[in-house]
Amino acid sequence: MSAFPHTQQWCQGKPLIIRVLAKLSLAGSDDICWGLNMLRERKIHEKWSVPDDPEAWLKFYTRSHQILGAVAKARFHGDEGTLAMLGNVWAAFYQASKLPQSVREAYIQSLTQDQLNLLYWRSVEWWRKVERRMDNNILREIGSDELPEHLAALIPTPMFQFFIRVWGPCFVLYGQRPSQLLRRARNGDVQAAIDLVRIDRSVLFDPKIKMLMYKHGQRMDAGIQEQIAEASTKPPYPPAKLWSMKAKDAGLLLHLARAIKYRLTPKAIRGWFNAMATDLTGKADPDLPKDEAAFKKSLYRARDFWAEALDRDKRFLPNVPLI
């Protein structure tokens, strides 16, 4: 990534796994923020329509891995080797998560900093190859103003529209997959129903959600019934702010770093954002809070958000120990 000297300098001396995770989790904050605001203003709904078939749409709630697989394949089209290697990164975390927590903690705590590059039985060269492939992808994307043809063809499809309209907002805003929120709502969790209806009005067609609304009506819980109904007519969430989104992405990195016993500090996070911004614009990142206490508070709040979310979602991401 020679075109990014400041980012390269930030990477020096850090374990390869931390460098890879940083590039995975901190490079897309701008796009996520833009996408959430486009959704909030329903501009994506105006640009791309989906078939008026609530039953077919609701089936996507049970197809998380299929949806993510299709998106990943489009994202790494022509470079399936990188996708396969990143799949191995996830698989390594997943396999490690199956061990009893006491075993995982004892193993991780026994590692030296130098051994972190060999984490999960991968060689240093393997991690370097992953990093080189990711750098090439980042450079290729930044160097092109046009959307790749294969990605442009995927965007209008109902599956991808579900990904950007429902899957992404559920995970970014609530730290949960849509299927998790839907399961909670079906089981009578009113707040989950409200959160989900704000994002996707189609869930009002789900038979169990309909029954939930009916039961509250029968019990004269008009207030609850009204809250769920009103959620479908109001903006789904406040306007997304770029720093809030960057803090949430950085919080995920802090959580994963802590899980592998690597001390990644708020100062290092600030350094990453400033390095990337300097490489792209020649200036430090203007979105970061100048007040250090506010900066740290945002990062730690985001870290704890992901710690709780990923601990709860054992089926999707590993329950990495907090050490």
C-alpha cells in the first residue's frame, strides 16, 4: 500500500492480525453513514424498488449467510482468493470460539506479543498475503470512480436491497441480525418489534407480528399497539453522523483487539483515522472530537456495545472473551 505512507507507518510494529482487522473494520465508515442517511430519507427506496410481495421479502430474514455470501462474492469479484482467505480469518475465530472460555483465555494469555502474528496457527506469510490482497482491493476501489459492472448488476436485486435496507441497519444500529430482532418481536418483545418496524414496515405482514398487535388490542394495550403502528410512519432513526459511525467501527476493532490480548489504545485509533485521512486528503481527520475525554468515551461505549452484541449472537460471530 505504498500510495498510503501514513497508513503504512501506523501499521508498523503492530501484529498482522490487528492490521487486517483495522482495514476490515475502519475503512467503510463514510459509506455506511451515507447509506444510513439515504435509507432514512427513503432515497434508496425511490431509486430502487422491490417486488410488492411481503411474503417473499420476509423469507430473506432466514437467509443471512446466503445474503452475506452473495455480497462478499460481488465485493471481491475477480479476486476470490482474498475472499477465501478472509473466510478463513472468520473461520479461525469461529473455531476458537467453540473451545471453553477458560481454555481460550488461558491460551490467549499465554501468548507473547510476537506470537500474536501466529495466532490461530496461521503463518506470518499467510497474514502478509491477506494484507497485500486487501491493500490491492482498497487501492483499486479508490482509484475508480465507477461502480464495477458485477456490483451494479447486484444492487437492484431484492436480496441486495434487503441487505442494505434491513440487514445492514439492524446490525449497525442494534448489533443484531434481522432474524434475531424478528425472533424477539415474535416472542412478545415490544421494543424489538418497534425497532424492527422502524427499519422494515413489511414485518407488519408477518403473521406472528399481526397476532402480537391483535393481542395488545384485545388487552386494551392501545398505547403499545399505537407505538408499533406509529413506528412505521416515522423516520427509523436520527440522522447518522460520521463520527458516531467511525466510533462504532473503531469500537468493534477495540473489542476484537482486547479479545486477542492486544492493547489497542484510543490514541492508536485516532492515529489510524488521521493517517488514512492524511493519505487521502493531505489533512488530519476533521470528524474526530478534539476533546480527548469525549473521544475516549465514544470509543469505549462503542466497544461495550459490540461486546454485548457479539456475546449475545453466538450463532453469527464468536463469543470472544473479554480479558
